[in-house]
Amino acid sequence: MRRYLVFTYYAGRPLGGFNDFLDSFATLRDALDNLLDEPGRFFQIVDRRSMKVIRQGLTAFKNYHPSHFRRCDPPGR
């Protein structure tokens, strides 16, 4: 089994654990490239070494890192 474990399911309908397992990949880029951009599909990528979720979200936003999303203050503030 490779380093990055990918789990995917439609939002609100997870089956749980390895029922949602897609595949494992050697690199994070490979894991992200194998996700289909489907509306409503959610993903989690787990680092097998640490067993921590390192990326998650809707597949439509798979190429965006959460730290780059920032709230904009309304004009005049």
C-alpha cells in the first residue's frame, strides 16, 4: 500500500471506513489527479505514515489549498 490513502464519497452519504476507500498513491499530486471533479463528491487524503488527514473537501476544489481562502472584509472597513 502506497503512502497516500484516498477516501471519497458523495457529501452526506459516506459508507464509512474502507467502504469509501478509492486507492493509495505514492504522491499527493497523483492522489489529487485521480479524483473526479464531480459536484457533491467529498474526499479525504490520509498520510499512511501519520494516519492524519492532510487534505479534504469537495473534489471540485481539490486543487485549492484551504489556507489560500481568505475572508474579504466588506468595502469601507
